[in-house]
Amino acid sequence: MSDSPPSRGVRVDLVLCGLLFAGLWVAGHIVWASMSLIGTLMANDAGSASGDAHMAFMGSMLGGQMMAGAAGIPGGLAFFWRSLRKWLWILFAALFVSGAVWQVVAFQFFITAASSPP
């Protein structure tokens, strides 16, 4: 047996874990966005909000979901890109949190528009 240190090459297991994480994250957000789209389409069923407010709600919700879904890419890269791991996790958290906040704010604006008198 040799006493040489382990190589500093790419670890295939970490690459596969990163790809699996990113793929499952993005796929999960695609499912979430498609289910949420159905919900946002039915959100103005009573016609309480204007058509413009409803369209803005749908666009904002999908925009926030796309941002949160895109967070999976730097999250997956952080598994094996050691030199940038800290910044990739920060980017992952920033994209995910800002996408989630964007959706909450869009929901609050729509509820306000739907509950205000015409």
C-alpha cells in the first residue's frame, strides 16, 4: 500500500449527488408551479378582483416560483464545487427566500385587491 495522499480530483459521488439534488429540486418546483397555476387561475372565481389584478397575481406567483426553482442550480453545484461552496449556498438561500417572499407578497396584494370594494 502506498502512503500517498488522496487525489484532489473530482469526486464522482458528489457530482452525482449535486446533479440529483438540482434535478429533483427543479422537477419538484415544476410540479409545484403547475399545481399553483391551477390554484391561481381559480383564485378570482367570484370576480372580486379586477382582471388586471388577477393577471398580475398569476404572473407574480409564477415569477416567484421560477426564482425559487432556479435556486436548485447553485444548490446542486455547491455539492462538488468546493472553492465556491460558501457563495453557492448563499446564492441558493437568497434565490429561494426571495422567491418565497415574492410569492407571499403577491398573495397579500391579491387578497387586498379582492377584498377592497370596487
